[in-house]
Amino acid sequence: MLVGQIHDSIVADVSHDELDIFLDFVKHVMTKRIHKHWEFLSAPMEIEAEVADLGATWFDKKPYAIGLR
């Protein structure tokens, strides 16, 4: 579930079992499909993710590698 979006960042509440599926989908939309919607974008897009364990705070977020699995 998307919890919030600010400029170019999103906050989501995602089940641990669905995290990789969610991030793969988000990466596809934000790096591939975006060019179909806004054709004037010519620069390649990249995304980064940070993940906090269940019950942890945002301070505890750690970088998370995104890759199509």
C-alpha cells in the first residue's frame, strides 16, 4: 500500500513476502513505463530503495538492492 508520495519519493507499507515483487514493479514503472507517458524525457531513469524491518523506525532504514528476480 502506498502511504505517501513527496516529489520524487514514495513511502509504502509492503509485506516482506511481496517486497521484491513490489520493488520490481515500481522500478519498471519508474524507469521504463514513464518514458511512454512522458515521451519528452530522454535521460535514463534510476531508482534507489531503503527498507526498514517490521517495527523499526525510518532511522533504521537500510539500502536495498533492486533487481529483476
